Amino acid sequence: MLGKIFEAIYLKIFVNIVPKRFSTVVYIEKHSRKGLLSSLEKEFETLECDENMYEFITAHTSESPYSYISVLDMSHSQGALPTCSKERMKFYANIDNGEYKCTNNWAYYTEKENLLVIKKRYAAVGVDYIFSPFTLLAYFFKDKIDSKLAMYILVQENFLSLAIFENSQLLYAHHLDMMTKDDFDGISLEEEHENSDLLLADDGAIELDDISAIDDENAELEDFANIEDLDSLEDIDEFSDSKDIEEELLESTDALEEADDNKFNEDYQRFTLIQGSVGQFYKDARFESRFVENVYVADSVGVTNDFKKYLEEEMFFNVYIRRTDLALELCELAKRELKL
């Protein structure tokens, strides 16, 4: 009871950290009992939590004991699987060096070392939640994945997170690295890691509040907690039938950027990675392949006309692009954790 009173008195501070290729975005929202009071964002030209980032974050978190720091996992060795069955996971690969969590009959995973790196990098400010890009992708397109077959792609500077869903069931997923040669097997998922110490919050965030300081790289993390299934999300009409002006899909190529040489090369690289991944989905007998016609892209970098044309003309997809701000979406996931 006393805790509820204090929560009503103090602000809730949400700090959201999104690493990019050579910099880090920190986005902060402050909420009172009545709702959003203010928000601000700053980009730091570093991937480490240096003195400037530390001072920026703590200047705001010091205003309230109710502050929540979230990080988007941008590591290479992560992904998602179309099953939650221990026996079927062995059929796809192994995660002896990783941790996974099941949600709505599919699982997402990350390597244990990724969690240690993130915890150490932000040790000065602390980390409450680590979110998978597949969790963000599924939440961002929750109005689509529950009701239709389509491919969904989260475009980031360094990565593409690609997933194919049919009526909320994951059929295939692939985390594609823009910086290094991609390896589908990732961290080799073959069987469940039995003695996990990873704590996961209700909506797909890895919760680190109760993890003690880690000095040894092989230290165990805390057990997974329960997660709310995505199938409880309400269905929403198709984009073509419900074009809210503030969240309209960019169906016209006029809405996309023109390509300079660098953007052209990056978009062509994205296209070839997607092309190879889709080919694997169709050819690999481990996956329940379906003919995919529609592709929904969550674009956080500003893809060009060429990227859309490649997918439409070379692979015959119907492509719909929605711009997204990763830091804001990360904040929405954190707020959902607290049912705000």
C-alpha cells in the first residue's frame, strides 16, 4: 500500500538506450501519475557509457527512485526459433552458450556473453531490461502478425531482423549482420540451456535488477520469468483499410529518400541479405515454407526507393514501409512492462 502511494508521488523515468554503428542514442521520458510530462533525446558519439552519457542519464534518474533503464540488444549472436518445444529446438540448432525465452509458441534467444557485455558496459547506470529486436518487431507489427501471412523486417544500421509469421505463429526468423559475413546457425541452437539464471520481464525484456555483480565471464544469470503471450493483442484492420494519418505506411516511392552512392550500396546489401535468407526459408526442409507475397518493413534508417524497388521487381513482393524510431519503440515496450 505504501509503495503505491510513493509511486503516485514520484515521477517514473524511462531511459532507453539504442546502440548504433558508431554512436548511441539515449531517449528519456518522464511520466507523472497523469501521463507524459516531458521527453528528450541525445546522441553520443561513442558505444561506451562514458562520462558524458553517465552524467546525462543520472541527471534525470536522480529525480526519482522509480527509473527504468532499457537497452536494445544489437549483438550478432541472437535470433528467434519457430518452436518452444525442447525436443524441436534440437532439430534447429543448439543454444548451449545462450539463453532463450518462449512466447506464443515461438522463442527468441541471445548469447549469454551478450548479456554480460551489456551489463558491464552500462554498469555505472545499471540496466533493468534488455529487449530483443524480435520482441520489438513483433510488438511494432502486432496489428499484422495476428491475422495474416507476411514477412516482417526491422531495418537497423548494423542489422536486419527478419521474421515470417502466419496467424501469430513464427515460421522463420533470421538476424542478419550488415557488418560481417552472416552465419545462419548463429550461436548454434540445439537444446535448452537447463541452468539459466536469466530474468525476463513480462513482455520480452531481460530484467537485470536482481543480478549480482559479475566478475567471471562464465557466471550464471537468473531464471526466466513468465511472459505475456502476443496472441492477447487485439486485431486491427489491414493497413489499406485503416490508414491513420500519423501511422500511414509509406506506399508511395515519393515518400522514400533518393539514394546517394553510400545508401545505394547499403540498400543493395540489405536486398541481397534478404534474398539469401528468403531462399533459405524456401529450400530448408526444417521450416514450414509458405509462399510470401507481402513484406512489412519497420525502417529506422531511411531506406531509399531502390531498396523498395529491389524487393518488388526482383522478388515480386508487395512492400509496405513504415518509419520507426527505435528509441521511442523501446520506451513503449518498457512502459508496457509497467502497464502504463
